[in-house]
Amino acid sequence: MKAPIADGGKAMISPRRIAKRVREVGQEISREYADIDQPLVLVVILKGAAVFAADLMRSLSIPAELEFLRASSYGSGTSSSGRVKLAHLVEGPLTGRHLLLVEDIVDSGRTINVIVKELQKQKPASIKLAALLDRPARREIPVDIHFTGFVIPDRFVIGYGLDYAGLYRELPGIYCLG
Ligand code: IMP
Ligand code: MG
């Protein structure tokens, strides 16, 4: 089964560019948190951010713990359903911890908005957001993205963890859905 890629199969963002940018973002994050007196907590938003998080974590030069949250809003279409479902897989108490949310793409902003509100209830020391992709064209709720990989145009993308109906996460680059 061939992936439905637009633009004659050409990547919007090649694996090489992703690797380079993820290393840079990892360095930015390491500088930002260089002086905290406890490990950073990466809160990875499943499933899409799993691939980004695995690479990002290995680009850090500071200690980091790993937690996971499951969020879903898209169902199997290419536009948001508007509702966000959250499943809590975070184990430890997050009170007083520095949290870095790791997300694949910020689109309407609804997912991140719900997650931030939910995590704030646990009174962490700080919450920041690292997003591989930012697609501002469809934003409905303003979102502060502290570490951004790439800003992309208004196209639905697949690959490097991002799916269409659960598929194509394994593609090494980021491609427009054809
Ligand atoms: P938001 O809540 O509208 O910001 O949507 C964010 C979530 O929708 C992301 O975590 C992705 O899982 C999913 N999503 C949004 N745009 C895309 C896309 O272009 N490809 C794949 N998944 C997407
Ligand atoms: Mg996602």
C-alpha cells in the first residue's frame, strides 16, 4: 500500500532538515532549563508526538523524565472535531515540577488548551510547550509555543509520527497528504 503523498512524492520537510532542527530545538531547551534544580519532565502527547519526543529527548544535554498523555480530537478526518478527549497516563505527581509538553502539531489550539488547563490543576512549577509543527492558519485559541520546529502552511501533513486515520506515522519526513 503506497502512502497518498501530494507534490509528486516530494517531502515538505526532509528527514535531514527535521534531524537538524530537532537538534537545535534540543539545544534551545537545554539552555532554557540549564539552571533548574530537578529533572525536566517531558509530557509527550500521544500518539503523534512519540517520534519527535524520542529524537528530541536524545538531543537534550539536561536530565529529563518522560511522561505520556493521550489526547484525541481528530477522529479519522482531516479537520478537527472540536472536541478533545484526554486520557491520563501521567504517573507521578507533577506538583512543583517543570513540565515541557511535547506535541507534534498545533492546529486549532484546542488540544493544547485543554491539556494545559488540566495540568495546571496539579500546580507544576512551570508549563512550556515544544511543538514540532505550528500551523497558525487554523488557530482558534491563542497558544504560546515556546519551542517551535517549523511553521507550516495550511496543508494536512503526514509522517514523522503524524497520521491520517492512524496510518503513515512511519514515514521519515513530513509530507502533504495527497
Ligand atoms: P488542535 O487541537 O486542533 O490544535 O489539533 C492538534 C492535534 O490534531 C495534533 O495533536 C494532531 O494529532 C492532530 N493534527 C492536526 N493537524 C494535523 C495534520 O496535519 N496531520 C496529522 N495530525 C494533525
Ligand atoms: Mg496529536
